[in-house]
Amino acid sequence: MDRERLGVLQLDEELRDMPSEIRNVLDPVRLSGGDRLRFRCHPGVSCFNVCCSNIEIILTPYDILRLRRRLDISSELFLYNYATPTTLAKGQLPVPIMRMDEETGRCPFNTDAGCSVYEDRPVTCRYYPIGMALMHRQDVKGEEEFYFLIREDFCRGHEEEREWTVFEWRSDQGSDGYDRENRGWMELILKRRSAGDGVNTSLQLSEFFYMASTDPGAFRRFIFESTFLKRYYVDDDTQERLRGDDQYLTEFAFAWLRTVLFGEKNIVVRPEAVEELKRRKGKK
Ligand code: SF4
Ligand code: SF4
């Protein structure tokens, strides 16, 4: 069985849309940060490395940033070598997943000695065996976050003695920092999902989202080498930061996408661009 999307990006309300083979390995108890789990993973476990094959790992923007810096390659080359685009559900925004070795099903960073990129491993790998769910609720402003435990038969880590709270586990694995960096991306995916058919995401906007999530250099070229700055007001300080700070640029890109998709007023449209749009609409 391929293990899918067990990790940071379980956005489905009540998690009910998941295939049964996934639901079956989820402990149906909602966990909060203070709840405890018993778990330890180390090279001495009999299942060492088993979890690093035949798995679908969604790569978040910060995963890609960390991995490509570690490998000292461009985003473009990283995507070419290690990622495949997919969508979480029909009509939803595209996300990259790690490409497993076609013959062995093994993660490209898995070695007999363990993970070769351990310090920069993706956030899904950091969370395991916990999944984090982010849920939009109509009755509460903002998103609700909770956790759940993943129990797969092959994983012997649950038999170890070491106990943690969920928060302790997250902190020990370095997941919190990743969540902070990926917040804008996760919220945008969740908002798009909650909007359902009410928001029409064109192919072009989906491509922009994928570009913003994976390749800051390409999005930078879009800002500075297209008519973007003629259409949107971006002050000099912001432009300066956009030129040199990939993480800032990624957040800016998501703010722009929220402006375009949901009408949020994050980025100011220039009055002359509004007039031009009205003029074009009037001609039709
Ligand atoms: S990145 Fe590392 S921890 Fe994650 S699946 Fe690959 S080898 Fe395993
Ligand atoms: S299957 Fe569980 S205990 Fe075994 S290596 Fe993977 S995470 Fe660790």
C-alpha cells in the first residue's frame, strides 16, 4: 500500500474524505498539544527505514527551500530531479510531491544509514507519527488546528518507552519552525478548499500558485519582468526585499494570490490598472 499524505497537510473536514486504507491507520482521537504519545525512532528499531518508501510526501515551500539550499541547487533543478505536481482533490490547487525511485519505491534521500538530508528533511517526515489537521470552521474566526496519531503496523516506534506531549514532539523534531514559515501556503490551500466551487481557479492562477510554492526565482521574474509593477503598487522597500529574500517573496506571492482569488486587499491595485480593466470590459 502506498502511504499517502499523512502529515502536515490533512485539511479535510473531519478527515472523512480520506481513502479507507489511510483512515484505518489513523487513531480516531483528536489530540491537542498537551496530549501525550509514546514513541521513539532510532537506528536500532527493527523497522528502521521501512517508512521511507512508497510514501507520498507533499513538499511545502519551506521544505523545498531547505532541501535545495542543502543540495546547493536551483529550485528548477530540484523540481526537475525530485518533485512531481499533483492536486489534493479535483479543482484544488496543485502541490509538489517527492518523487520516489521508480524501481524501488524508495525516497531519493533514503540510504541504508537512514535519511541523508535529516537536518533538512520535509516537515511531513518531522511530524510522523503525528498528523496535523488544519480545519476551517464557519462558527469560529480563523482556522482550528488539531493533531492525530498515525499507527501503521510496521512501525515499532510505538512500542518504545519514551513519552512526549505533542508539543514536545513537534519542538524536538523542529516542526514548529516549518509550520510558521508555511503558514501562508497552508492557509491559502485551506481557504481555496473551503470556498469549493464558489471560486474559479483558472489554470493560469493554479500555475502561479505552483510557481510561488516551488520556485521563488520564477515568481521574482514574473514580478520584475512582466507588467506586474504597472498593475500593482509595490513600494521601494518591499521591492528591495522581494529582490533578495526568497521567503519574503513567497509570502508576498501568497498575499497576491489571496487578493486575486478572494478579493482580499493585501496588494494595492494601481488606479490606472483599474481604469484600463474597466475600459477593456466596456469594449466587450
Ligand atoms: S526525506 Fe528522509 S525522512 Fe523523509 S522519507 Fe526521505 S529519507 Fe525518509
Ligand atoms: S517505521 Fe516508525 S520506528 Fe521504524 S524507522 Fe519509521 S518512524 Fe522509525
